[in-house]
Amino acid sequence: MNITLTHYHLRPGGVTQVILHQARALMEAGEDVLVLSGEAPVQGDEWEGIPVTVVPGLHYDRFRRDMDGAATTRQNQAWQGAMDGAVTTACPSLTDRVEFAAGKLQRQNPAQKPDFGALALEMERAIRSRWRRRADIVHVHNPLIRKNSLLSGALFALAGTMPLFLQNHDLAEDFRPDVYSPEPYPENCHYGVINSRDYRFLREAGLKSEGLHLLPNEVRTLTVSPGLPRTRYLYPVRGIRRKNIGELLLFSLFCKPFRSTSGPGSAVSRQDVTAALTQPPTTEQDAPVYRRWKALAGELDLPAEFETGLGVPFADVMGTALAVITTSIKEGFGFSFLEPWTADLAVTGRRIDYVCRDFEEAGLRFDSLYTGLNIPADYAEPDRLREKAEEALARVYRAFGSPLPASVPGALDAVFSCRDTFDFGTMDEEQQERILRLAAEDKLIRNRIKQANPFLQTLEDWRSDPDVTGANREAVLTAYSREKILQTLYAAYQKVPTPVVQRIDRSKLLELYLDPARLSLIGISRE
């Protein structure tokens, strides 16, 4: 098969890693692969031998708009060339589809100028330059988040000319109004998701089982450097808001030395044990919050470290881990719950039910995760927390262009009434910081928090279970191996060429994701 893998960019990150794994697996299986991206990948051996064509119009809006004048002129000339050459380089049906999609989208949103035609034609031209014909599968990653205002229309046009497979790693309806598109989602094409919750929600929102495919990610095997002091509960992520860094700092107050004599859990002094975050954020939106947490950790003299992965080989950083910790409140796939086991490192911290259930069905056990970090109501200020929750939901619905449903206040009453404790992960940074200060300065408060959390009560004597670690390692290597994931990908590809009539009910999708019972104030994206 001739298969095109498409994304906005190939910068280091989770989606880029998935595309790389898919390209390698397909090429090893004998398929002809072309990657389309808004920019070339960072030079490195990992992309060697993988055909990549740069289509500048695919990149994020902010990068296309920030190009210098000369680059913009070159891009416009290229797009005009695609338009001028449409009769000879693109099938006439594509130009018809562009006109059809433009008319349909403008009727639905008269204020929107339908200027996506050049992008559709340029994608078509890049594909034909590779094969002299159309692709058998056009596999597009994360197309429903509004990072590129041209892509949705381009896909509308392409949908009638070649088989599209739209794989979604994130959905804007999941408390991400900053990337929510007012334009309709592409219809009558195949969709893919990476967890069973998203699969269930999209089925309820109108997609058919024959047109929706659950496609987990391949998990790489990690290596760790031997012989290093194991002194860290390691959080190997970037410090973005949804990673819940305040909870990592609260956790650090309860770190205790392990008691075994060698390997993971080696005996170390109390002052040596830390909670450690490996990387800073890269976005302007996340940087101020991150800097605040970093400064607060220093002010309170917490046993926490930041940026331990900068300038250090990843294997060396992982070699300092007693265990891997996660405090994230939201994930798409959840690599952090899987990858550490491949290096015989246990995973501890916060459980995300919709992610962990998929992994448990694949044979993993998560005996060292907690479902919430309970804060006694005396310190949680529940009335203020409820007020903030309703204000936040009202803002979110407005950002999505919808009024706050009449059912929301009652649903929030049910969430916040008659409770002795409240989950630290549902709070915003202001409340988290206040509680962290109280706990850091008052041993009695720390003890009360500890009493409210069985996980913290056993932390001093916690150690990884080698039987669980070994079994989980084998489960990951079996269920998420390249061979297994390639089989799943092929099963989807076999169905993608078959036409399907379906569309997503976006109002229903919003209703499913914006559940007050699962609201986390730090899980709401910011502009």
C-alpha cells in the first residue's frame, strides 16, 4: 500500500513519536510510506530513511503567520502553482470537491473565508509527486484540534477523493476550548482514537463501529544506566499545567527512604530522597505557572528537584529513579503508565481511570496508584472550590459557544455536598499553593492529610513488588509491541477504503466530555 502519514509538525513529542513508530513499522512490513508535515523533522538518525515532504501550509497557524515576508511569498507562490496546475496535477474531482467544501463551510459559517483550497491541492500534489497517483490511505494525526484553521476544510475536500483515516490523540471537547474549531468536523470518513473512553464517547456522538477504530500506541523499551544512586521519585515529563506539579510538591513532603539493600529501593538517607521533575515546559502558557511552582519549592525548602533531565542522557536520569511517579490529571494514551515497567521501574502516583482500565484489560496491575489525594474539608474551602468550579464551567461553555446547561448547578451540588475530603487534583493553583504552604509549615496538618490518604500512610514502607514489576513488563512488551500494534493498524487500514456515512454530533460530544463530576480546574486549557 501507498500510505501517507500527516501531521502539523515533527517536533519532539508524543504524537511525533507515534508517527515515527508507525512509519518504521509499516516500512519494515514492506509498505510505501510518505510523511507530510508542516516542517522537516529535527535532524537525527531516527528519521533516516523515512521519506518526508514538507507542506508549509500544514503547520500551526501561529508559525505560518510568523514567517518572514520572503518565506510567505514563496509559500503563496507554491500554493498558487498548485492552483494553476490543478487541471494537470490534480484530478478534476478534487477541484470540484474544493468548491463543494468551500460552499458548504461558508453556508455554515458565513463569516469564515474558505481559503483552504490551496492546502488541499498542495497535499494532493505532494502525494502525486511521490507515487504519480493518489495514496491508498491518508492517515492524518490530531486533525480535530484547531492548530491549523485550513486543515479542516482541506480534509473536507480530500474526503471525497481518497480514503481518509483521522486519528485523534486529543479532542478539544475535553476542556480544551482554546483549540475548538467552529467549523464542522469532516464527515463520511474513518476515525481513530487511542483509548476506549474516547471510542465510547464518539460512538455515542454518532460514529459507527465500522467507521471508528481503537488504535493504541506502540510502547518503546526504555533503558536505564546501572550503578547510579536511586534517590528520586522521578516524574519524566514536561512541567505543563495538566501534569499537576503542585501535587508532586505535596507528595514530596511525605517521601521516605526505601529499606532494601540494592537496586531500586536502595537504602538512602532521608535528606537524599526527592520528588524530581525532568523537563520545563516549552509553551508561554505554561511557563508562568511552572516558574511559580519552582520558586515555591525553593522558598519552602521542599525535597523536590526541577529540570533534572536537561543536558543529561535519558538513561542516566532514569537510572536515578526509585520509582516513576505521575500526578497528571489528564492523558490521551498514557505512556507514563507503561514505559517505566519495560525498564523494571514501578509506577506510583495518581490513577487516571479511563487510561488505566485499558491497560488493566491488557494484563497490567496498578497496585501503587491512588484515585485522589484527599484534603480534609477544613483546609479545602469547599464553598470557594464549588464557586470556582461553576465559574470555570461557565467560562468553558461560553468559549465553546454554548450557554451553561441548567443541570450544571445541581450536578455541582451533588459533587460538593456532604463530603469530608476534597481531591487536591480538582483545585486550581491558588488553592493548591495555599494547602501546600499549610502542610509544609504545620506537622499536624501533614498528619491529617496523611490520615485521609491510605497511600500516604503506607509510603514510608512502600517498595516495588518484583513479581508485579516482572509481570507488568511482560504485559507491556506483549500488548504494545510493534508487531501487535501493527496488526491493529492493519485491521483499521483494511476497513478505511470502505465508504462509511457518518458524522459527529458535536453538541453531544461536548455534553459527554464536560461532566462536572470529572472537572479539574488545572485541566482546563488556557488561551
